[in-house]
Amino acid sequence: MVAFFLLVLHLMATSLVVLRIMLRDDTLPTVRVAWVLLLLLLPITGLFVYFFFGEVRLSRRFVERHRRAEEMIGRPRQVSGTEEPGTAFAYAASINGFRPAPGNHAELMSGGDEARRRLIIDIDGARDHVHILYYIWLDDQTGISTSQAIIRAAKRGVHCRIMADALGSSAFIGSEHWQAMRDAGVEAVAALPLPRLRTLFTANRLDLRNHRKITIIDTRICYCGSQNCADAAFLPKARFAPWVDILLRFEGPVVGQMQALFAQNWLTESDGSLANSAALEESSAGGFQAQVVGTGPTVEHGTTAQLFSKLISHARQELIISTPYFVPDETVASALCGAAASGVSVTLILPLRNDSRFVGLASRSYYKRLLAAGARIYEFKGGLLHAKTLTIDGEITFLGSSNMDVRSFDLNFENDILLHDSFTTEQVRERQMAYIATSVAIEEASVRRWSALRRIMQNACATMSPIL
């Protein structure tokens, strides 16, 4: 009798969850199918998994603080820019209100060591403030030298505010270096702190993370790219090293936009103030148009996937993409195939060895379809290619922290820059060509020879990827 009662209770609970899934308007059909399949395969566990990870849940407190932060910042003052309706630039402007502003300049760092050296020089030259946000901050040479530079700035009277993701940087937040910065007068905040057990059911969804990588000095300089505050050796996953990243140093109005994005995070997560948070660096002659794009679970569901699709459809001759985690939704996958089939030279550069076996398997499930459409795929073998880059027709570049997977599309807070400049784009494109030179080309014939078991594993991972 007890067993029968539990069975009925389970069937009722499962039916209610399935109905909830079917009622959700913010979910693609493939995601609904994946969740129903999981509930059938894991009858009891699936219910708990859906409760904790099935929906993008933000706590009432977080939503209210984020709303107040947006009101405090307001729409940052914009330098007049132009964006043609219907383009990727116009769509990007609709996300945060950051229009493409002219007068920007960028410098591509030659590598991780050079990037960190220049960043520390800029911190040492700071006069008013240093604002930093990292997903991963490690207790290694890069992490320690950066913290020491921040301490030096704070002791000079520079107002230093730093943030690090509570999970991605948990070890560093608990280290002596983090405490030393606080002792020196640095305002330090852990982003998206993990909830206590008693608040587990009302807190933010556990795996929502702040994946942004922001560095701002005096609202005059900002850095944007894929590099965390960590050595290329990346000690937590050293067997995949070196981590190969890309980082650009920007000056111009785009710095003010990035400052506003940082301020949004700061005012949401801390009780401190942020004077002149949306100050805008004036444009300078000869610069290019650029705009910041900030996405995350506080923007409309599917926004990042729509943006990638817009960028892909913008290409007329050439589209080159590098990303470490390639598990696109159907919207982006179809856009890539459509671009390749229509004659655009579509090139994807992905890691040969991925630090996530699941992602590696899911990524390869798309190979046959993409190759058949005419795309070219290269697997980088010089370490873990962590650079997230997209170049279009030698004119447009999109880069920053966003991967082409479901986590970046809907779960992580991300920051990127979209720019229109042939010189900067050519520099990024040359870096992409260097990645290809250290890669192996994937041939359609070799993909067709993959075993049935391998294809089943890859397709199974891709099927479940929308919910993991």
C-alpha cells in the first residue's frame, strides 16, 4: 500500500513538472524534449535536477538589487553613433542600450605574459580608480602579481574595487592575497555567493555564474577578451595547458560603456557606492565604432543566441569563429549551416582536447552537418584554445567572454565588444590564422568513418546539452 501511494505521488509530481515544462514560453522545443527525456530516464532524481537546474531562477533580493542598480546607473550618456536598422549592431544596441560609438582605439596583446605586463603597468599608472571583475582569479604568478599591483594602487590613494566569482575564484577569495588587498583598503566583493543551506530554495540557481572578465583603469582604459587572471599553465587543469587566450586593450567611449556594465554588477552585489560610474570617455579622432554587449540571466531569454545568429547572417564573404565550448542551439547551428550553404566561407576553430569531455563529444555531433553545408572545421592542438573570437568579412570583430554554448547563451553573465574596424579585425584574423596553423583540418570523409558507438555518444551528449 505504501509503495502504491509513493508511485501515485511520483506520477503526480512528474505530471505536474511535465505540464510546467510544456507551459514555458521561454524554452525551445528541443529543451522541452530533453527535460522530459531526463524525467523518464531518471524517475526520481530527474525531479530534483529540474527543481535545482531546470529554470533560470534568480532570488527576489538579487532581482530587486539589480533593478535598483540599473535605475542608479540609468542609460549612460552616448556619443552619437550610427547603426543601420536590422543589423547585428542595432540588435546589440537593444540589449543594454549601448549604441556603437566612434572614436575608439584598440591594441591586440601578443600573448598572456604581455597582456599581464601591460595591465600591471596601467594599474601602476592609475590616478583615480581601478575596477576589476574576473570569473577565475588564481593563486599563481599572474594572480599574485595583479593583486600586488592593486595593493600598490590602493596605497597611493587610488580607489580600487574588485570582484571575483564566488565559485570560479573560491580558492583565491579565501587566500591571504585577497585578505591583503582588503587590508590595504581595496573594496573586494565575491560575485554570486553560494547560498547557505537554509536559503537554498529561495536563492539564485546554483550554477548561475559571473563569467565576465573586466578591467578598467580611470575610465580611460579597459581590457576585454577571454583571459582570466591566471597563468597560461592554468594549474587547476594543467594537463590541458597551455590555455590560449586573446586580450585587447581599448581606449575611447567603449571604456565608459564597460564601466557602466561593471557598475551594474558592483551595485547589485555590494552595499558600496560608485560615483561617476557611467562616465563616458570622449571620442578621439581617427578611431573606430564599437559597443559593449553585456548578457546574462537578467536579459531576455535567447538574447545571446539571437545576437550570434545576427552576426552570422551579417557575413557576405567570410566568417571565422574560435571558441573553446561549441554546443550551439538550433538557431545558431542552422544560421552557420545556412551561411556556409549560401557561399560564405565559414571556418570554425575548436580545441582538439577539451577540458570538458561532455562538451567535446557534444561539439563533434555537429561536424557532419556543418561540413556537408560547406563549412571548414579545424581542431587546435597547441593547448586548450580558450579564445572566443568572431570576425566577419575582414571588417567586424566580436570578442570577449561569451562561448557558443548554452551556459553563455542563458546562464552566465558575459561581457563582449562588437567593433567595426578593418585594421583591428585584420589583427584578430591574423591571430585566428595562427590558430589554424597549429590545428588539424577535419575532413568529411573521416567523420563519416566514425563508429556507430561514437556517434551515439556524441548525439546523446548534444541531446542533453540544453539542460546541462
